[in-house]
Amino acid sequence: MNIGITVYPTYGGSGIVGSELGKELAARGHTVHFISSSLPTRLTELNERVRFHEVEMMSYPLFEHQPYTLALATKMATVAEEENLDLLHVHYAIPHSISAILARESLKPRRRLPVVTTLHGTDITLVGADRSYLPITRYGIVQSDGVTAISDYLKDATREIFHFDDIRVIPNFVCQYDYRRLEVSSLRQTLAPNDERLLVHVSNFRPVKRPVDCVEILARVLKKGVKTRLVMVGDGSERPNAEHRARCLSIYEQCTFVGKQPRIVDYLSASDVLLLPSDQESFGLAALEAMACEVPVIASRVGGLPEVVTDGETGYLSPVGDVDKMAADAARLLADDKLRQDMARRARESAIGRYRTDLVIPQYVRFYEEVIAK
């Protein structure tokens, strides 16, 4: 198949999933055309089967804000004709599904261009639930030729908010070969020079991820006498607040803020426990990637996380904001090598047993075929 994929090219779950999906499809013989404003974060190598088409913006004094939705639709239609695309697969409903539908309609009756929309979470639970965006978001979903969601939780949320039920659940996935615990002793030595245990947090540092809670958890773990450091991977608006809180608690020296990193697997492999205290997670891709690297997860019991993390087996779940319980769970894991190693083994088995690529990618291929055959 010839597939067009559009994602937000930023440091977030939907962009990561869309990029990894494209690479996996290309490895299986399909040709993938990424259509976006810039090269997606995880798309590090282009070749004959993985191509990139940049959406160029028009600058005109009339427009106070550049009309990205229209520019994207125009580029989608152009690429569809020039490359003979079989379908467009857009990740995130707003504005990508609207642009894809415009592209599809503009090409009629010369050719058919099916649109598949994958819902990732905040496009439904935050943007879509805003009353001002609800009608247009629902239009983009309903008018798509096929709709997928990354978790049962998100499908249920979409049904409740938009009264739309024709959704296929295809979960996020992880490559069992790319995501496994690696030997990274030099990195571990750098991050934990005195052989401390390592907590790690990976996110885009938006408020919904609650990175400041990670600092609070570290402070409480240290008070319990467990030699620990915290590694904060990523960047975003909440990073200054997390750094400020660490200074206020006099534990900034026990924190390492490394910013955005191209190889998350190295930092996961160097770590002992992942912290994911989010307000909301429609799936929890960071949790899945950590589990695949034999890192138990301490997370909030929200959204789709209970579908990924089995409480007491592959990690621990707590109410949002309960940093005392999260710290107690973290301290227990960090202080008990056998408990942590057993949980790490079960985490890997669960991640690979349920979410590895050769289980999930064929679900997308079958869904594409169904949509094209309609």
C-alpha cells in the first residue's frame, strides 16, 4: 500500500506512535509518506519507502495567523495525486482529520481517498470536550472513513462525549528489539556516580504530566533513607517549575534534567523505576516503553493506564496527586532488589506479550484493507 501519515512533529505520544507506525509499515513492504510541517521527532532516517513532504506556509498580510489547516489539506491532496496514495492516516482529530477530509473532498470525483483518523487522547478529552470545538471535532470523527482509538478507555470517552461508537481499538505498541534493557553502564555511572538507585520521568513536561510531583516523590523517598536520584527526560512548560521545586526542597543536586533525548531506551535501561504521575493518560506510551526495558512503573490510576500497568504485578497505581503513596511504593521497590527484579521481569513479559509490533501492526494493515474495500 501507499499510505500518507500526518502527525504533530513534536515530543509527544501521538507523534511518536505515528512515526514508529510508519517505520514498521515500511519494514513490511509498504510505502509511507509523512505529510507534516516538519520532520517528526522519531523519524531519523528517510529512504525509498519512508518519505517526507513538508507543509509550506504562505505568508500574507491579510492573515493574522497562518492557515495551517488549509495548507495541510492542499499538501495532502497534492501528495495523494502525485504519489497515488491509497489512503490518508491522520493522528489527532484536530485539525488533521478536518484537513484530510478537505483533501478527500477536493479530489472528488477524480479519485477516492479514504481517511483514517486515530484518536490519541487530548484531542478528545481536552480539545474535543471544549464546547466551542465539540461540533467540528465530532464532524472530523464522523466523516472519517475509519476511526481507531489507542485504548478501551478512549473509545468509551469518545462514545460518551461525541455519541459515536464506530471505533476500532488498536493499542499503542513497542518493538521488542528496539526496546529492551541494554548495557549502559557508562551512562548509569554518569547519572548515579555513587551507585544510587534511579527514578526516571519521561514526558513533554506539560502540566497534565505533573512533573513537579516527581520531585515531591523524590524528596519523600530520600527522607525514607533510600539513596536515590531522579532523572528528568524531556522538556516543556513545567520544567522550570520542577527545577524550582527541587531547589526549594534542597534536593536539586539529586536531580538531573537532561532535556529531550533521541534515545529514550538508553535512559530507561539505566533506570530502576519510572514515575508517571499524570492527571490523564489515554494509554501511557512511556509506561509501555519502560516496561519493555524491564522498568516497573509507578503511575496514576487514570485513563488507559490500568490497561497497561497491572497494579502490584508490573508496577503500582495510585490516585492522582497521592505523592505519599507513590513515594512509599517507590521506596519499597528501590530498597528490595528481589521485588524490583521480579516486577521488572513481569513488566517485560506483559509489554511484549500484549503490545509487541508483530501483534499490533497487522491490526492496522487489516483495518486499512477494510476501509479501502468499503
